[in-house]
Amino acid sequence: MLSPLRIAAVCGVTFAALSVGGCAEPQGLRVEGAALRPSRVAGPVYLADVTGRPLQQPASVGLTESVTLTELSWRDWGGPTARATGKLSGAWCEPGCAKKPYDATLTLSGLERQDYVASYRRATVEPKTPGELPSAAVNVQFQGIRLSVPDL
């Protein structure tokens, strides 16, 4: 006859073996079906300008003190990324780009939800013809611009 201590030990070892081994198949887990697609965020989505002002699909925006985009035409908004084409200017290209700003694409990413709203947290600006930018543009950050949380 087994003592209660031995019965408890056998049960403990059996439980531990089942816990470690799990219920998976010997070949591992099998995943079927298409990957989940990122969904649009319910509720308003914002972009904060350099002053923290909340904007939705703005026609123009100052991303930093050196990067301003105008005449924005939005292709996407509210998903994981937002894209627009527009005109790029800033103090680094004055006085020339005041009259003729540069064509550029703006991509927003890093959509972050806060309570019942969301905001984009990063921006990338891609000039259509980077070779046409003045030499002062070398000192301007166009990639990975961190955006602030909008003041709501």
C-alpha cells in the first residue's frame, strides 16, 4: 500500500510533466488562415503640429520649426499609416521656396490610441527630387520626425 506522501509525490510529478509537456502536438503548433490585418481605429485620429495643436487631415502643417508642408492632399488617413502629397518648405530654403516650394510626400506612422482618440507619433517627409534641395537641407531632419501628443 502506498503512503499518502508517495501518492502526493506521484501526483505532483504527473502534474508537472503534463504542465511542462502541455497539450500541443509533437510537431508543434499549426497556424492556419490569413494573418490579421491592422484595423482602422474607432474614433477621431489626430496629428499634432509643432505647437501641439490637434489636426485632422490638415491642408497644411508645421511638423517642426524647420519643416512645413502645405497644399496637402490625403490618400490615406486613420489606419496604421497616413499618406499625403504636398509642398515642402522651411527656413532652410528661404527665400527660394517661399515662391516655389518642393514637391514631397508625407507619411505618418506610429498610430497610438489614448482613451477614445488616436494620434500619429512619427512623420517622414520624402522630397520628390531630393537632388534639387539646397545644401542647407542636409541639416534638416526629414526622416523619423517625432510628433507630440495633441493637446485635446
